[in-house]
Amino acid sequence: MTKLSVNINKIATIRNARGGNVPNVLNAAINCQVFGADGITVHPRPDQRHIRYSDVLEIKPIIKTEFNIEGYPSAEFIALVLSVKPHQVTLVPDAHDAITSNAGWDTGRYRAFLTEIVGEFRKNGIRTSLFVGTSATDIENAALSGTDRIELYTEPYASSFSTDAPSAVAPFVRAAELARSLGLGINAGHDLNLDNLRFLHENIPFIDEVSIGHALISDALYLGLENTIQLYKRQLSR
């Protein structure tokens, strides 16, 4: 079964726009789980423009499903992850001022760097995932780093889906099959939505987890959070 992890960053963005605690991020995390989400994802950034480090510490105790923390492995981020000990950490190569993740790791260039960090997290019982594109070389080097999983960066698939879905998904199918042959688990995320998620899942039914935030929270404004989570879960049913 492919799990749905809901990224709640956008809820924190709305809260931070006015200050205070409305909408309440902790309640959102609780409700997402009650409404059927298989996990909660957060991606704290250095400028704390959405999820804050303090939020991460407060969210962990209320997680009943799985907790996934994404981020660039700075010293501060590593310390946060080691203190919280989530079920999974997803390492992304974002610049400190990135608006959103826009590329996967060059795992050849950064293999030694990633291997050391992956080893530290695994030693502490934290499952690791590396954010990568579809390059065979990057996936092979990811496997050599010792990571448990990769997360396929699906923005290129989402961008081309409406014009040529079979061609858009083809490199992701090849990448996922290679990763599986190397013993890696496979996650996917970025720009997945109610239009393109089912087709991706039909072509790569062995994906372990999708992490979805922006589109899901946007849909929830019109459809309601509970209904939206269930709609996304249906896209992952076989």
C-alpha cells in the first residue's frame, strides 16, 4: 500500500501571515491523521517562514502515524532531527533561500557528505530518504550512500502530464525500477495532485509513500480537509 503523508507547511504559512495561532498547526496535524493521512510531513527552513523548529518539537508527541521531517542537512537541522527522532528524515539539497524544492541531489558530487549524514541518522534508528531526480547515476550513488529510500522529485512529471502523460511518467518508471533493484524504498513528491496522482501510482504501484502539501491544502480550502484527504487516498487505491 502506498502511504499518503500530508505536508502541513502551508497551514503554518497562513498562521504566520497574521501571527498568533490561527490556524492551529497542531490541530491540523491531529485532524489530518484522524481523517486518514498515513503520516505528517514538515519541512522547516532557516527563515522559518512556515513550519518553525519549535513546531517540529511540539508536533512529534501528537503523531500517531508516521512523522517525516524534510530539509537541508545543516548543523542546526541535523541537531533538530536527532533530538526529535522522527520515523523518517528526507534530505533535500535546497539553498537556504529556496522558495520550494526545485532539484534532486547530485549524489555523486555529494556522496561522501551524504554518506556521513545518512550513517548518523541510521545509527539513531531514523529511516533516511534522499530527494533525487531520475538520473540512473544519482540513484546508484544514492544506494551507495546507505540511504533506506529515495524520494523522486516529480515536478517534471507534473509539468508534462497534461500534454503527454505516458512520456512524462516513463523516466520515473525506469528510475523507480532501478531503485527497487538496488534495494531502495521509493517515495515521491512535488506538484502531485488529484489530476496526476492516480496515473503515477498506476505506473509505479510499488511506491512506498507520497508526500503532498501545496495542492492538497489548496484543495481543502474548497473541498474540506477530511474530504480532500479521502479523495487523495482514493487515487492510491488499486
